[in-house]
Amino acid sequence: MKPTASERVPGRARLQEIGRELGRDARDGDIIALYGPKRVGKTVLARAIVEALGVKESFSPSSFVIRQTYRTGRTLVHHLDLYKVAGTYEFCSAGMDQWLEVPGVTIIEWADRIERLLPEQTIRVEIDFGERLDERVISITHHAQDTPETSREELTT
């Protein structure tokens, strides 16, 4: 896969804008997997996606709540925060793997914990720290049926 776009942009506002774009483009059945180290901006991105999907309730993710579901006029939105999940075995033995097959749009923070369970068509969003303190690097990989597309953008936050 090759990047289709690369750019340096100013900060958190652009990260939120990318989240809103992902939310507007999301369809029922999509899984959006977020990857990256702690405090890189996964929750900022998740919040923007949820808002763009039309969630009117307050989005207040907590690492103590693994799954939150929101109903919009458009679809169900599931937010999974897997920070406290040790890995695939714990995820499956607790029956959480069924959450990957529910109707709606599913957003997963700390998706690396269950990577091997994710379907190939999962939209993968990797965020990492850039060279400067206020910089982020984001890669978005879409797996279309015909041609996979990867977008890569460097973000300043």
C-alpha cells in the first residue's frame, strides 16, 4: 500500500477535522481501529468521529468502561476502550468478540490488543508522536474491495 496524501498541519484542530471526516464517511458495519501510544490523541479522534456520526449525548470515555453504545438517527455507535484488556484471550473469553459483529459503527481505542481478531476491511488509524513535541503523525488505511488506499498525514498538535 502506498500513501495517497502527506502533509504537515497545525495541531489538534486538524486531528479533530480528520475525525469528523472519518465519522461523516463511516457506514453501518464499519470498524475504525485506533492505534498509538498513551496520550497521543486517540480519544480526541474518537470524540470527533462520534460527534460527526450524530451522537448528541456527552462523550466521556473512561478506561473503566470498556464499551459505550450511542444511538443516533443514522446508526448505532459503539466505542470500545480496550486499555484495560490484556489481549485476545481475555477479549474472547469474556465474550467481547461478539461486539465486533454488532450493527452500527464501532470505534476501538487500543485496537492493537485484538489486532488478529479484526476483519481485513477494518479502517486502521495509527497515530504517533512526531519529531516536535506538538507534532503528530497519522496513517489511515482503508481496505476497499478493489483497491486498498492509505492516507498519511503529519499533524501538529
